[in-house]
Amino acid sequence: MIHAPPILLVLAVALVAPACDDLLCTPVPALPGNQSAEDLEACPELPPGVAPIEGLAIARASERFDGLVLTMSTRPLACGEPASQHGYCASDDDRGLTLGVPAEQSAPGTYPLRTPVYVEFETPDARVHGGGGELELASVELFAVTDTCVTGRIVGLVDQHGPFDGGFRAPRCAP
């Protein structure tokens, strides 16, 4: 029997621990994105001067929880899949945002990212779930809410260490 000093065991576990995260995560599925010109045909255009969020693989809108759920991500997520509560393997390019907007706020207008808006986001450095706090300094502006798409923009989230700011066109889907 080999007896190692406790400090060596701690070091061995510390060196192996990062590898365990990779073993416990799931590779990102090879799903199609939905940000091509063809996918966005049913969506109203962004207003002049509103730049789209760069690098989005998907932006989706769905009816859930008696309101509207918007998800935007650099990962090709399935309809209804949240931006950060998943077991996918992380990379330095991962950015995502899921907003739960109550039915009474599922109309054109500007809404702070605080309660009753549910917010979760993912960046390479953080995962945030909830709302309120400093996030109320950021907002979502909805320009158009149609049967086929939601068009809007995220404002001030990058200043709160969020994943991105800018315009989005989110085709509707049914989870």
C-alpha cells in the first residue's frame, strides 16, 4: 500500500479536477442556426441605426410560462433550450441570454431587466440567473411582436458584464 502525504493528494485532485468537468459535459449538438437571410424572412427589419448582435447562432421566441421567452446564443440551441442552464462543454466563444417576459410586457416597448422579467445569461466568465440588482440598468426594447417573429434590442447588458448588446430578430418556435 502506498501512502502519499496529504498535500500530494490535494495537488493530484486539483490537477485532475479540470479534466473531470470536460468528462461531465456534453458536446454542443450539431443543430442548424436560424440567423440566415432565409430564416429571417418572416421577421420585421431592425430600425435604421440599430446594429444586430454579432455572432449569434440563434435567436428564438416562444410562448411559455404565460408570457414570452426570448433566447439568443452563439451556440446552436434547440427551441426552448435556455441559454445557460445546460451541461454543454464551455468554450471562450460562448455567449447566451434568455429572457422571460410576462404576457403584459410582450408588446412593443422598453422593459428593464429586473423582476418581473426573468434573466439568465452566460459569458466565458459568468453564469447569471434571476434578475433585479444592477441588471435593472439594462433593458430590452421590443420593436415588433408578431405571430412569426419578435424584433428588438438589448441595451446596457454589456455594462453589467452580460454577453452582448444590440439588435435581434427572433423567429418564433414551439418547444
